[in-house]
Amino acid sequence: MCSTLFYIKMAESNFVDYIKIFCRSGKGGSGSTHFRREKFIPKGGPDGGDGGRGGHIILKGNSHLWTLLHLRYKKHIFAEHGQSGSGAMKTGSDGKDTIIEVPLGTIAKDEEGNVLFEITKDDDLKILVRGGRGGLGNTHFKSATNQTPRYAQPGESEIEGYFFLELKILADVGLVGFPNAGKSTLLSAISAAKPKIANYPFTTLTPNLGIVPYRNDLSFVMADIPGIIEGASEGKGLGIRFLRHIERNSTLLFMVAADSKNIHEEYKILIQELKQYNPELIDKKRILAITKTDLLDEELIEEIRLDLPAIPCIFISSVTQYNLSQLKDLLWQQLNS
């Protein structure tokens, strides 16, 4: 039993969307204090080269990643120092940059929580910590009144500190609903994703992504967000931990089960929880899907239809595939309107 729980915990921990790392860039190399010394060339003058730049720490977008798990055990990240300059005007080599690959939708913040930038494109490169500049060699300081400067600049110091990386999944459609509303079942029915499906609340403990194929080789990305319950914005259930992922979705697909006691009231609760978390979420395009329609007859469907919110609504069944093609049509229209 204990070993089973251990493996369950390990599986649940594979999705990491928030992490704190310590970074230190490279120090700039010192400039050189050097004078030209060659046979038959008296008083050759200063020829000290500049120091090399310290290495940067850079974030790079990688569309093949969807979690920050790979940084869990590598929380101290350093870049190389720049090399010192030398005689004959030779510039020291730059320190090697350290590149951290992150999933698209990653936001970088400083220790105070200020947003520095975000990564939204594949192969997008942005500097998280800048390396120190190399110092100038003594050749830069010669003048008519100081023909033999015996000093050079030291390189700039490295920069170090703690930074936060926060992932907000980039998806076209976000599934919003109470536990057991059928979100995971829908995702598995219209995409190749294989989320965990079971007949108990909070089966989904981490977001799942699926690519939904459409006509003529078109597709869109759908995200299954762990179920919301009343009071989620106050920390109940899984709280607001995963609501940040909904902020990036173009369209929200609200899902309420057909066997719900009050479909209209459930929808209002979902809207209220999103509003308390972030009022801007209410401005997103919305569709309401009544799931598990295979439990209803035509007469009951028409009765329910009379008391639905004034947004695009559709009755579906992921088990029987009822109206799933029409749902994809409706989502595609919303995404491209």
C-alpha cells in the first residue's frame, strides 16, 4: 500500500508550474595593463587588451516542454566568468552563456515578484541575468599627457539572486467545470490525450493538454484544468493553484453535467469563482456544454434548453460521441471570430 501511494505521488508531481531558482551570471574579465616590448621598438606604449564579457543566463522557449519539472533538481544555475585581456591588444574570451530551456507560457519574476518578461514563442531567447562587462585595457587610457597609463579597468561584478519561474499553459480552449463534469472524458474523446478518468471527484490533479484535430489538417489546443468547486477562490478544494492557466486561453468551454441539480446555478458559481480570481477572465469568449446528454431524452433536453444562460450552448455526450463534431465547429468559430 505504501509503495502504491509513493508511485501515485510521484506521478502527480510530474507537473511543476512554479519554481524558485538561484542564478549567478559571469563576472567580466579585467582589462590588461601591458606595454609593448619588442626588440628595436623602444617605448612601444600601452597595448593591454580588454577583458571578456561575463556569461549571461538566458531563458529559451521550447515547444516540446510543458512543465518546469526538469528544473526541480537544478535550482542553482551559474554562468562562466569572462577571461582577462592580455598584451598585443588581445581581448579576453567571453564567459559561456547558460541557457535554460522552458515551456512556452513561462513568466520570469524577480525576488520581489515583479514580472521581468515572458516566453511565448519557440526558440525565443531572453536574458534573465546579464553578465558583467569586461574591463578596458590600458591602451584606452593613453593620451598626450599620459602616454604610459599603468592602470586598466576591472571587469564588472557578476549579478546573483533568486528568481521565480511561473508557467501559464498556452492553450486555445480551456475546460472549466466542477469535478466529474466530464472534462477529461471529452479531452480523451476528441484528442489523443490520455488523462486519468474515474468516477470520483478530483480525478484530475494537474492540467492536461490535447491537440484537437479539425478539418483540412487544422487543429487547436485544449487544456483540461482541474475541477473548480464553490469557494475555490478562497482556497477550497484545489484552490486557485491552477486557475492561472485559464488566463491564457482564448475561449473558455464551461461544462456542466446533465444530471446536475441546477445547471444555471452551477454555471453562475463557476463564473463567480473566476471573477473573484481575476475579473478579466469574464471578458473571454464562452461556450456552455451540457455533458452526459446520453442520460436524457429529447423531451428533457428541450425543457433544460429553456433555462440556459444567454451564451452559445450545446448538448454533448463524450461516451456516445453525440454532437462532438458540432462542438468542434462551434469552438473553431469562436477561436476565429
